[in-house]
Amino acid sequence: MSNHQSLNDGMRWRIVGRLEAGQSQVQICREFNLTHSVMCNLWKRFQNTGSIERKPGQGLSRVVT
């Protein structure tokens, strides 16, 4: 079973809004049950691009056997 954490757009925007409002990263991680790395990656993406969207083609490619 995967430990992958999937965030929908609404949740992403709520997280970014709380970070902009000054809420601590630790509080946000606890509230949304996220790992720190997931939240940090979202925040960095938003700061660098102004968007919460992932780049097309990100993720693991399928393996053909």
C-alpha cells in the first residue's frame, strides 16, 4: 500500500492561504495530516510559480514489462 498523499486543489489553496496568513507550518501539517515535505513542496511551488498546479508529466512513468 502506498503512502502517497493526494491533495485536491481546494485543499492546496487552503494550505497556501494559511501560510500567507502566518500560520505555522507545523500547525498546518497537523491540521491537514500532512508530512512536512508535502507542505514544503507545495509552498515552494507556489512561491516560485504563483500556482498550485503541478507541471505536466510529473510523477512516475508506467513500466512496461
